[in-house]
Amino acid sequence: MKLRTKAVAYGVSAVVLAGAVIASGSALGLLTTRSSGLLSVLLTDPPSVPDGVTAVYISYSGIAVHAQGFGDGGWVDVSGAGTVDTMKLINLSQTISSGVIPSLTYDVIRLNITGASVEFMGKNYRAQVSSDTVSVPLVGGLKVNSSLPAAALIDIRPTVLNLGTQLGPDFNMAAGARALQVPSGEVDNSLKTVGSTLNLQGNDWFDSFRSHHSDTLNTTQPILTADSLSFSETNGGDDSLVVRMVVVTPATQGGEGHGALDSVASGIVFSVGSDGTLNLVSGSLNQVGSLLGGRGYTLAPGDTFRFTYSGPLTGLLDGSGVAAGATYYVTVIGPETLGVLTVVSS
């Protein structure tokens, strides 16, 4: 089952401009007159992919960190551009950028996604990206100083959907992320080299980070009929989670757990409003890709919300309904979450 595979990979081709510092506005002078330290940016990734996908390539550029307390003028460029294959390294991170930046505390890291492609059944296909910027808070902050090299780890989490069919695939990708500072005891000068790796397996600090900041959305009490859908979602983690789309698919399609990812076109699709309203999508696949970049419903840590829909349930393209006594997958999708629950319709 590939819904939460830990296979990660980075075939990196990067351009590193070590020592480059770019800031803007009134903060420029304050940033550039400070002492500086080395920062390496690492990437790891547990992608969620349809069956038959063997590689997910993400091209990136514009890596930057934000200096705490400096407002809009506090962005500092770490530099770097390249392409990563997110499905080859297991329990590893890899350096994608390195540079010398001012000795400060940083609270946000971002990178631009300039393109994506998917290798599916031995062929390469372009994937539409729902958002071209990944910008995330650094959990606990990131401290850079002149005495020790520092490293930031971006735990990026792409979800790939096939909006077409097995014979005519059409891929769309959404990417959420979490980020933190790598403990100083794990950082040495080898990490400044783009392409170098850090083994994450068995590291208590990373296991603790994942346990608190991974997908912790729990789906319970589903009810599915020909003219209604309802289920509860509980956020059991420390971060807010956003639900943007819900897809109901027959459990026989795509094998265990793959129905919604393998072909959204075969499912009953709902967009999720900012108030938690489920809105049935019908007639066009063009609407589906935009849902991954929509606002969605935000579920705060510890909160539970019951999503409900009343009305005839019809398939996105073929207009098929829900058959009593049949087994379905209810797949809940957001930028950093993916949950699948099996339900027998009544």
C-alpha cells in the first residue's frame, strides 16, 4: 500500500551560490552587518502515490529563510536549484542547498516548486502542481551562528492524484511540508555538500518530530448511502490540518487503498468549504485540480468535526451512484494529510 510509503529519493542537480545573502527593505543593513554562519538545507519526503508510480520528480528553486522579527524585509536567500526524485532514498535526507547567512534566528523556510513529473508504468508524465510555493514555519526556530554549521530539514509531503485513467493518465500534485532544525550533534561539514545524505533511521529527534508533526487525522463513524455521506475527523496532532477534498470510490478499483489516487475520475468527488461544507463536484475534471489549491476547512489540534452531505451521490463523470451493500473507500485529502477509510454502504 503506497498511501504513506517511506520511500524517498533525491537525484539532485543543484546550483549553489555559497555565501550569497539577499534581503530587502530596511532590514538589509541590519542583516548584512552581522556575523555569519553556514546553513545547509536538507529534504526528506514520504510521498503518497497511485499504484504504478515509480518516481515523482520535483524541480525547485528560490530557497530562502525568514529572520525572526524582521517583517517582510527579513527574507534571506540560501540559493540553490535542482530536481529531486522523491522515491528512492529510504529513511534518509539529502542536502539540496548550502550557503553562508547572517547569524540570526529564523522562523520560516520556503522554496519554489518550478515543475513536477511522474514516472508511471515506465513512462514519464508531466504533473500539474496545485501550488508553486512551499512555505512552512520552522518548528522551534532555526538558530544560525558563526561557531557551528547548522542544518534545516524540510519534510515535504507530496500527494499525487491521477485525474485521468490508467490508459490515459493525467497527474496532479499537492505538496505540504513541515520543517525543523537538525540537532547540532548531527551536523558536520559534510552536509554542506549538495547531494550528501543524513541517515534518519533510528534517530530519536526525528522520530519525535514525526510523531508530533505528521498526518494525525483520524476518520471515524462513516455513514454512506445512495443519498448521504457523513463522517467525523479528529486532529490528534500538534499542527492544524486542512481538508480540501473528499473522494468516494469503489473498493474494487485500484486494489487496497488506491482507488482515489489511481483515478479520481471514477469517484464521487466533493470540495470542502471553509466552513466544512461538502460540495458535490460534477461534470468536469478541470475543477478537480484546483481543489487541491483551495482554501478548505482547517481543523485545529485536538478538534473533531463531522462532515455531512445530503442529496443523491453521483460519480464525477459517469453519473453512477452508490450501491447498497457495496464496499467503498472514503479518501480525505489536504495539502499535508491523506486519510482512507473503508465503509460498506447501507
